[in-house]
Amino acid sequence: MDGKDKEFLEFIVKSIVDVPEDVVVERVVDERGVLITLSVNPKDMGMIIGRQGSTAKAIRTLLRVVGARNNARVNLKINEPEGSDRVSPERVPSEEKKEDTEKSIDDIVNDIS
């Protein structure tokens, strides 16, 4: 595979984060497959994880597709740095959670417009 998965991940992550120069991608190959480890600036951690892990899940899916095309099993480990800005569900005020769930599709579309 010659590191194409690593280059692909770097491109995606650097396109998402605010501090692309702090993106570090390490690639290790062993008998179980390829392990790619991602480290980003603590301020960018929330963008990489996404709401309820959706962005991280999508990135992992894309890496598995790249790996499958090259007959390799690719896994992604995201290092969470000290002081990251990722907000855990416990830290979100309950009123804010409630407001998001009570909006209708029309309200959301109107907010975007």
C-alpha cells in the first residue's frame, strides 16, 4: 500500500482542522494490519471527533475502504491530547440538549436560511 492511506488521512484531516501544521500521522504495519495513529492540536480535537463521534466514524470508514481496495486492514487510533476542546455529553448543559431535540425540520431549515 506504500503509505497511500497515510497520505489520504493527512489530506482529509488537514482540510478539516484550524491548525494543519500540528497534524501528525504515524503508520505501523504488523501481522494484524495497518495501525494509523493521529495526533492533532488540542483545539482541533472536537472537529476531528465530531458530534457523537460522527466525523471520526466517517474517517475510519473511509480508511477501511482505502485499505480494502489494497487488501489491507486499516485501523485508526486518535490520540486525545491534554487540554482538548472536545465537549463530552456530560459537560453540555441540559437546557441546550433539550432545545436541540425540540426543533422541527422547518425550524432548522429557517435557522440555516
